[in-house]
Amino acid sequence: MTAGTGRVVCDITVSADGYAAGLHQSEERPFGDDGGDGTGSALHAWMFDTPDENRAEADRVLDAKAFIMGRNMFGPVRGAWDRPWNGWWGDGPPFHAPVFVLTHHAREPQPMDGGTTYHFVTDGIASAAARARAVDGAGDVTVLGGATTINQYLSAGLVDELRLHIVPLTLGAGTRLFDGVPPLRLEQLSARPATLVTHVTYRVLH
């Protein structure tokens, strides 16, 4: 386990061939060529089309004391913060906890309704993990994505648990989990098939 009290958990939905998003991502199509309309509706149908069947896994995604995400997951704004942008989730994001956003461009913290505050971290993934794990209260820190961010955490040996939601479609190209990640030793903790997804949880052995 990494230093501190809680675990660092990565939680992500991927296609059967390991992609979390397709090619040609844009503000209008944030998941690109994703097998649907570009909004992730096909990849994440398990959450929205069959919510009762997957309630436990969906709830667990948000069951953390703090969250980490990459700049690309936070939004489409690139480079300097040249226009207002407070995430895809509106004025009341579902996190209800601190969210640490990785970026190369400094920005003041942004409090939102419902207890979410976005903190913008410019000094790397280890710093974001340390700040997230310093949040008051025992519990996990969840790295939500995207795949590029999770790959960095896996490569750095900072992940304790990996939760995959594997959907029955292939994308063939895009942003892929495990790209550039050294070989990992994983212990399977659980696997549960559902109508639109298979949920698999691994412990990352260090």
C-alpha cells in the first residue's frame, strides 16, 4: 500500500479491447468515436440504461474521500484557462468531495455546490496523490481517469486497486488503458458479469 491511511484506487470503464475513449475527441464529442454518439453513452450504458443492475458498482465509483482526474477528463479547454470552465457536471457535481485536477496551468480552487471543490495541481501526479490522501477522514482516493492519467499512476507504482468496467464492444483505436505501462502483477479480487458490462477488481501487487 502507498504511504498514508487510505488506498489509491483507479476506476474506469473500457471497451473489450481496452479503450476508454475513441479517436477524434472534441467538446461536442468528448469520447470521440466511441461506438455511439460521442458522449460515452455506449461505453457507459451500464450506468444509465441498467442502473439497478449495477447500483453497487456505480455507487462505489463515488465512494471516496477525494478524487483525482486529468485535465482532459475535466474538460475540453487546453492551454491557459482562457474561458470559464468548471467541468462537465454542472453547478452541483456528483463528487461531494475535493477533486484534484492535473494541469500545467495554475488556477485558484473552484468551489461548487454540494461540497465539491476543484483543486488544480501543477506539480505532478505524486503531488496530487499526496494532497488527496491528506484530506481529512479515512478512506480511499479514487483516480477517475482518463486512461492516460491512470496509465501514469500505474507506471509510477502509485495504485493499490484497479476497478475495470469492461463493456462488450471494441473501438479499435483511441485512448487505451495500459499503453506505455510496464508489466504489472495483479491479484483478482472479484468479477461480476452483468447485462451490459463485466465488473473486475484487481489488487495491484507491489
